[in-house]
Amino acid sequence: MTDSEAHPQRRDSAGAAPRGSALAPVRQRYADWLRLDHDAVIADRIEDPAEIRAMQIIVRMERDHGPDWYTALGLAARGCAAVCLDPRSEPGGIWYDDVRAYALGHIRKVTRRARGNQWHEAGSVPGIGLSSGGTDVYVAVPGLASRLDHRISRLQVGGTDAPRVEPDEWPEIGPDTLVVHPNPAVPMTLGKAMAQAGHAGMIGAALLAGDRPRDLVAWIDRGLRVAVRPVAPPEWERLAQATSAPLRAWRETGLLAVRDAGFTEIDPGTVTMIARWASRT
């Protein structure tokens, strides 16, 4: 699927747009999750293995060409939001039950790598693909981990890493953009960081749907724009302090935080990403 095909489209009836109703459980749980102490985070992770659901993110890694680190994070955030905001994920749509069931539990995300024929076969699984500047990412509709399609399950999780190279000059950030900042103190592989950026995109979509529906429409209309930008430790600390009051931070300044359950790579309860909604001026 091409980038142009990945954007959720407006509905025909009275110019209405998808509003992410399947994401209501994520919105309702957001602040409580950020307030859990370490022990509560551990306890909250317990669930029936047969009921574990996950969203699969596939990054294209050919032998002679790999993804750009920052571009891949941005595409992961956009792709995860796009799947959840697609008309097929609205009530009555063919993806709604899967997205809604996923949003009701832990929003696990798994990044896998693919190349050659495996990349093209993975793209035939229901989902949305995005490309930018030679970096390709595909996000599959979430489902039960125990029933994962073989075109996805055979793809490797390990080895999803790439150099983290910053450009000489960052492009200007336009309005109606979700700006995502990785935690500068937490080393992450590309795969782990993509999963965390995917959380940021999904949480951003959920919060916009609940509190800023006009901004959500603007975001959709602009193709779910995401900008990933590093910040220095002092700036991160300032942002982290602001998000200690999650709902006020979101409603007053458009800030949101991603807190990881710690299944892989990092400690449970670590804040991995802070995102900021940059509305039109």
C-alpha cells in the first residue's frame, strides 16, 4: 500500500470524519497508567497468554539498504494511528472488533524486520503501509498473538536496529503535527523505539478523539503528520515534570507521555517518549 493510500478518509455523511471511537479505552486508562507505582506496573502486566493481543510493526531492512532511524519512528507513529483511525476501524467496519478488543487491554506492539519476498508477503496482511525517503514500514491490524498470521510470525524480532544519525538541519515543524521526543537517557534499539513511537501515535489519536475532535480532523486531513525530534536531558526533565500531571499536561499544553510496561529491553514503568501536539497557529 502506498503512502497516499494510508490516510484515513472523511466519511461522506455530512462531512463527518472518523473520531477514533475504538480508542476510547486507551483514553480512559491513560492517566491511571501513568500514575501506577513500580509494583503496580508489574502486577498490571499479568494476563492470560491466550488473550494477549499485539500490533505488529514491520520495518523493511534489505541487505544493501536499511531504514533511517528517525524516519522509521515517525512512520511507526503514523502507521499505528492510521490503523486505529481508518474508517474500517470505526463501528461497523471490518477492523473495528480487532482494534476495540486490542484497545481494551495492553497495547503491546512488536517490531519485526523483513526483506525481499517476505516484505511483500507481509504487506498482504490487513494493515497500512507507509514510505518516506527510502524507509518503509507496515503496520498490521492488531490481533491475538496466539493466532498470528504465518506471514508475520516468521519474521524476526531480533536485529531490528539501525544507526541513529541526526541530519545537519531539521525540517520545520508545521501545524497539526504530533512531535515525538525519545527519552535521551534510555538506549533503545530501533525496533523498541519504533514500538514506543507507535504507542505515542496511538495515544495521541485517542486523546485527540476525546478532547480535540477538530484537531483530530485536521491531523487526518494533513496525513497524520509526525515529527520525531531529540531533546537534551534538561529539556526532557522539564517535559517529564510537566507530564507528572497527565491530564492537565495534555489539556493545557498538548503534552502526553508513553510509559512502557517493561516486557523487553527497559525497566518496567520507564517513560520512553514524550509527545507534543503542535496545533495550527
